[in-house]
Amino acid sequence: MNKILIVEDEMSIRSFLKINFERNNFIVIEAESGEEGIRKAKLEKPEIAILDVMLPGIDGFKVCKVLRGEFQSMGIIMLTARSQDMDKIMGLEFGADDYVVKPFNPSELILRVKALLRRMEPLENEKDNSIHSGPFKIDTYSQKVYKDNEEIDVTPREYLLMKIFVENEDKAFSRDELLDLVWGYNFVGDSKIVDVNIRRLRAKIENDPSNPTYIETIWGKGYRWRKS
């Protein structure tokens, strides 16, 4: 059973989510503040964390930043009561994999969590567990990315973007295509989520992120991995 951490200060919402996730065979860990969420995450090591943005004390963005620094492979979904783009973008910049705007349907949130978990699963049935491109190696069994034999810390979404790009060198992908491949066909949200994750990935893999060598921007289309 997968562990999920719910960091939400409103008890009614937290209890409602707990019931729904337990019905779907999740082990639920609860926290009502950012500090408690960080402490329980370090103790319990859940696969997924759901973080409310507006928390007492440390807000959800700061919790996200701490958890991403501590657990690169943890799936993180932000809950926000506001629909402004800035909240969504801030969450993604701090390392979140996804966001859901309140009020939301719990079934949609559960589907988002399950889709994220599927994308986090090691692909054990692949014959060759590594993909190479220039100085990069992607280990598809451990879902790790290496540059010049040094591991790069990537989030689950960033790993998927790297894998898709390296497996399809020189292919131009539109934002909508990347949304479908990485976030799933049922994703409801702004395509800016692709740009934010590309920017984060460039900061990790490029020698000069402002002048990228590997992930090219194709104006009017999207992005392409430059063949080495």
C-alpha cells in the first residue's frame, strides 16, 4: 500500500480526503501545519505529499521546497483556494509535480495521485535499463539521470521529460503533446506547467540555462532535444 501525506489545516477537508484515500487503499498520514508535515514526511517517507498552500506557520510553498530538497523522488501535489496563475507557477517553481484548485472533486485528486504514482514506477520489464545521449545516461530501472557519470537530482516529472526527449532526439514536441505524455490525457490545467518544468530541468542539466544546448525551444511549436 502506498503512503500519502496530507498537510491541510482545515480538519473537515483533511478528514474527507483521509476517508476517500483510505477507501482507495492508501495509508494516510495527516498533518495540520507545515512544521508537522515536514516532521512526519521525514519520519514516514510517503510516496506522495498533498500540500495546502495556505498553512499556519510555514506555508505550503516552503514545505514543498523543503520536501523536494529532502526527497527528490516524492510526488508533490499542491492544493490552492485561488485560481491565479502565480500560485500555480510558484508551486511548480518550488518543485511540485501538480496542482489542484479548490473546490475540487476528490475523485479527480485521487486520479491525479494514481497517475503520478504510475509514472513513478520503475520500468522493470525493459530489456535495456539505460538510455544514452551525449554526456547523459538515464537508468530506467532506478529512474535516475546522470551527466558525465554524476547523478542529477530530478523530480518524477523532470525524469519523464528527460526520458521522452532522449528517446526521441531531434523530435519537436508541442506543449500539448508533452502535457499528454507526462501529465496524462485527463490533465486539466494550464500548459504553462510544461514551461515551468522545462525551465527547472534546464537549470539542472544545462551548462548555461539561459543559452540551452540540449533542450531547444522551437518557436511556435514547443521543445526539442538536440541530438548529440
